[in-house]
Amino acid sequence: MTDYVFAPPPQPAVPVAGDYALFPVRRIYCVGRNYAAHRREMGGAENDPDPPFFFAKPSDAATPPGTDVPYPSQTSNLHHEMELVAAIGASGANVSRDEALSLVFGYAAGVDLTRRDLQSAYREKGQPWEGAKGFDFSAPISAIKRWEGPPPQGRISLSVNGQVKQDAVVADMIWDVASVIAEASRLWRLEPGDLIYTGTPEGVGPVVRGDLVQGEIEGVGELSFRIV
Ligand code: MN
């Protein structure tokens, strides 16, 4: 048995719908600007020639169902971004678009919480985004639903205190799930436990302490958390 100088940190994990066993989280990748209407609201052109791009969050940013989200420090403009999450269950690098879906364990509903004010400041200075995206509790997620076959295409929606803020369809993605996984696998070897947040549709906006955030992806799942 290996000795450590202190106890290793707990393994971040997410429940699996209908299963006692948990999904252990290895890495969290996120896609930026993957819906045209969100690209517009963030100040990009609809036909932006730049392809969607990736950033990452720490694995322990994954915030499983039933966990409140503390309002993070260093921001006064915390935004919700409702996203379909692909949970990876097999290893693969440089996979083709046709092979990509065979890596999928299941899907979940997730929120890519963002310190929008810091993100804007970093973008202006050309600095990295970790402080805006990769903070503690920044990746709320529903239980993962095991899945085979074509990915979800249906309604993706988010409400704050019962008011609908985001309401779109997953089918409106610029890069579909297979393309996102294939592209990610060209940058990193994907391994079981990886989560890929696939981008948010339009309607992102602020949340404050006390808000109840509820999200749903048709056929996949629901999540609900309070900002405290
Ligand atoms: Mn996002």
C-alpha cells in the first residue's frame, strides 16, 4: 500500500441514474461558443469563422445534485450557462466522428457557471480563463443517464426562480456531439471519467445569492441548485 504525506483528496464523482455506483470524474472539458445565437450575444459574428474551442475546469468543480453553490468570490456578475454534458466511458485518441459516440457512457444536464466580469477582463488582456471558469463549484451537474445511439437533440432549458431564461434545442449546436468528442480527442486522449460540457445556447445571464436554478434536457435529466 502506498503511503502519502497526507490523505489523498476525495475522488470527485457524479451519480448515475438508476445505479448505485457513481461515475468517477477524471477531467472536465468545456466547449465555448457552440450555438450561433449565444455566439451573437457574446459579441461574435453569427458566421464567425473561428471553430468552437475548448477550456477546462478542475475535476472537483463537478457539483453533484443536492449541493448548494456558494456565490464565488471576486465576481459581481456570476452567469449561468446551461449545457448538455457528454460523459466518457472508454479510452480514445484521434477518434473519427463516426467512432466518437462509441466513447460515450451517457449524458447529463450541466451548468457552466462563469464569472462573466472576469472573463471579459481576461479576454481583453488575452489572458487565460481559469479564474473565470475553473473555480470551486463551477460545474453543477445532474445524474448521468446511460445512453446508446444517437445523442440527445431535444429541448434544453434553464430557469431562475421559475422564470425561463434559456430555452433552445440541442440540435442547434454548431458542432454536434460526435464532432465535439472527435475534436477533443485530437487534443487529449479521452479516458473514462472525462466530462465534456458541450456549450450553451442563448439566454445566459446573472444569478445572485438566494436564486434557485433549475435546468432540464429533454430525455436526459434535470438539475436544481440554490446559490447561497
Ligand atoms: Mn459554457
